[in-house]
Amino acid sequence: MKNEGITRDYSCEYFNPDIETMSRRQIEALQLERLQDTVRHCMNSEFYRKRFEEAGLKPEDIQSLDDLRKIPFTTKQDLRDTYPFGMASVPLEQCTRLHSSSGTTGNPTVILHTDKDIDEWANQVARNLWMVGLRPDDVFQNSSGYGMFTGGLGFQNGAEKMGMLTVPAAAGNSLRQIKFIKDFGTTAIHAVPSYLTRLKEVMDKEGVDPHKDTKLRVFAIGAEPHSEEQRKRIEEMFGVKAYNSFGMSEMCGPGVGFECKEQNGLHFWEDYYIVEIVDPETLEPVPDGEIGELVLTTLRREAMPLLRYRTRDLTRVLGRSCPCGRNHVRIDRMKGRSDDMMVLKGVNIFPIQIEKILMQFPELASNYLITLTTDEDNDNMTVEVELEELFTDDYQRLVALTKNIQRALKDEILLTPHVKLVPKGSLPQSEGKAVRVVDKRKVYQ
Amino acid sequence: MTIKQLSIFIENKGGTLINVLDILSKGGIQIIASTVADTQDYGIYRVLCDQPTRAFLMLREAGINVQLSDVIALSIDDEPGRAAQAISTLSQVGVSILYMYSFLWKGKGVLVLRAQPAEKAQEVITIQKLAYLTEIDFA
């Protein structure tokens, strides 16, 4: 995929100059054209054909961008209900890639890609990396999980498409990461922010000074919520610029939105997506600047276009122009979730997953509380759970129970929480919907 | 041979112990000996009292995590070396002690212990004719 034989002008700030510098009017004209194409194409999907029929809607009814609001929302539940291939808009034989979420809260969700989808996805990532000043003579180390997690292959393909030497280092093994950084002259890393903090700890222990001993200059960080303060700390720690990345597997993966050098919001690529911010209760659009739920419509996807997909992420529009010359909408960093999903160390966790495990232990009562805290720069989870009956007065057996719960939770959520047994009736009782999660992390404050 | 002890699960936080003591006090329960085993997150409060079954029901009624455990109360002379003697008798036959606490009762030393295996402990106490207390002694 490398560079596709195109000789690029390193001094040009844009990877796709024509698209990136479009005026608002040009962007909107392109969006309408692509929306109409997408809606027509969606009629190849059993799911959307039925959806449109039920809504009494025809593809021809979409005559303006405002008409988008006639189209019903698509939700994660729809993806689960049509698992695995019910939403595809092309025959399966035209698909070349599948990504899937863990599916621990019911059916997993499957996202299909054609060759062209993969290429368009790589183009978005390449555009982002170019935007923050990376060029084909940079060395890009992708320290993100590979496999089903889209941060691996997504950045791999994008960095390759941009023309960089790309190191698929994958997550973990900090000593090896540091060796690669030094030996290969790595200039850019993609990782979850909490991992970079961890990497710095190991560097300190090994006596490696990122300023003197490495060529690092750019970080792409994303896949877990982090505050501006956390970003600044990472930048100061390493003396490296860190740019916020937004992606979600439903859209493709990373690449959907990315900060430019201004670091004042993430440009969402409006030639690929229509961005709406709606009130999560009324589902009506909110004015620019007001926080609401991010809703995305894909404009270029072949295998599985999604119309008005409710991301559940809360954010706001910061502006539609930028000193960098791009008029693609600027979106604030994510402010939270409109559902109860927690994002911890890049892992998506729903309380129901925790509950399911706790219920397997007859020693435990049904009341529990999950508390998320930030300790230094690490996110931690504490699960307090009430003991049903004191089944023993042997301390060792209580410790063994705690360990068994911890192990079962780790198998489910891939993180090891602190588990605390508490007496029955000691957790706060709430009227109606129980409060299961207390998020004390700095990120949302 | 065994006597009933209350084992109460309490949280490591202010006010939880007094809550339990209040319930016992209102029920007219006389505490004879007690000990708190603490860990980072919670404690087990172990209590010998004059009416263990009644106290157990009262605590359970109040929603407290409580258990009645069978423990052995060895009676020893209040002299140096007696505890060592008693424990070594158990130890020699492979009985181990999960936990133990002691107090003075009517001029005698009392060793309250949970032994494992319990049957073997009772067997050796019978054979070696070690003195022990029963619930009647505290009632």
C-alpha cells in the first residue's frame, strides 16, 4: 500500500488537500450527494429496507441534509439483533475483513469491510497522521492491541498508506517497546494514554531519557477517556506532542476524528461522516456548543453503512472553522456516556458484565458498587459487593472468595479490579434504578 | 465439648462496631470475651457471650452478617507454661489452630480456639483429659 506511487510534497500541510480545505458549502454539497448514495445503497441491506418500510420512507425522500432527520436512529442493539451479517449491504463474498466487539453484554457486534472500506479507512488515518506533521520519513510504532481491536490494524494500514515505516509493536512488554524506540529511531507512537504513563515509568527505571535517548516527537492517543490535564502531563513527561484520536469500530475504527496542530477539538471528517449532536432524551438536535449525544452517519462505507448511529458518547461542537485551514467540524473531547458503559484502560465495560459474574457466587448478595478512581495516571476499579451470609468465620476462606471473584472478573473484563467484601446492607440503597457506578476519575471533571 | 461463638463481619469504618455493641447491649447480652481480627477491607469480630443463640438471632434480625461458630474453650491453670503445654498436646497429633484468643475466668486461664481438624482436636482433648469449659459455665 506504500504511498501508491504518489510523490508527495512534504511541505504541504494536507494529505487530501482538495477535501481538507473545502468550504462549508462545498462540504455540505458533497455530503448531500454521498448521503443520497448511501441511503440508496442501504436498501441492499435487509435491515434498512425494513426500517424504511416501517417508517414509510423512500430513498427519494432525502432531498436535503435536513431530511436526514426523517431517518430513524440506528443503535448498538440493532447491531446485536442483526448479528452477525444482517446489516450487510453487500454480499458476504465482497467483504474482506471483519472486526467484532467482545460481545460480553449479549451478542457481539460485527462490522464488515470491503477492500474499498479498508482503503478509505486507511486514508482517514493517513490524513490524520499527516495533519499532525508526520511524513513518510517518520517511523511509526503502533503500541496498541491488534486482533479484533481496530486500533491495531487501523493505525497499521493508515500509517503504511501515508508511507511511514510502521512497526506493529502491539501492546505491552515495555522493555521491548523501549528497545524498538531506540533501535528503530521511532518518532511517533500510537497508544492508549495510560500506557504512555506506564512506558515513562519503565523508561525512568531503565535510565532512558526520552529527550536525549529517543527521537520521539508525536503521540496519537485515544481509545480511553482522558483529560486535558492528563494530555499535558504526557506531553511534559516526554517532551512530545500528544494528539487526541477518536474512533469507533462501528464507523471503521480510529480515524473518524483527530486533532490538528491547534489541539482545539477533533476534526471529524465530514466527507466520510455526517455529524449530529442530539439531546439523548428528546433526540432533538442541540445548538453548537451544547453537550449532547454524538450521532454519526457513514457516507462512504460499502459493506455496512450505518445511518444516524447513536454512539452514546457525549460531546459538543466547538466550531466549523479552524486556523489550520480545515472547515471540517471541530468536536470537543468526549465528555462521558449517555449509557452506563465505562471505558477503562481502553476496555469497554458495562456494569451488567460485573453483575453477571457476581451473581455466580452464592455467597454474595445482589447489591454492589463499582468505583472508578485515578491513582497517579492509572485508572483503577474497585468492586464492593455485599456478603449474603457470613458462611465462615475463617479469614482465609474470605480471602479465597475475594480472589476467586477477582479472577472471574478478570476473565470477563480483562482487567483486575480491587474486590472488597462488605457487610449486607452497607452499600447505599437507592430508590428505583440502583447507582452501580461512581466515577471519581479526574477525566470527566 | 464445643461452645458457640458469634462471628460478626464488620466493615473497616467508623460506627460499625458500636452498632453491633448497641444491639447486644439493648438485648441484655453479657459479653465474656471478644476479639477483632482486622484486614485491609473488613474485620471479623468474635464474641463469647452468655446467650449466643439469642444474640445471633437478634443480630441477624438487624441485618448484620453473623455466624455461630463452634469453638473450643480450654481451661488451664493461670501459670507460666500452661498454654504452651496445651497447644503442644494438640500440635503433636497434627491439629492446627486457625485462630485463638485468651482471657481469665474465675481465676483460670481460658484458651478459646478453632482447631483443624476439629474432630481430631476433640479426640485428643478427651484422651489427654484436658479441661474445657461448656456453655453452662458462661450462662
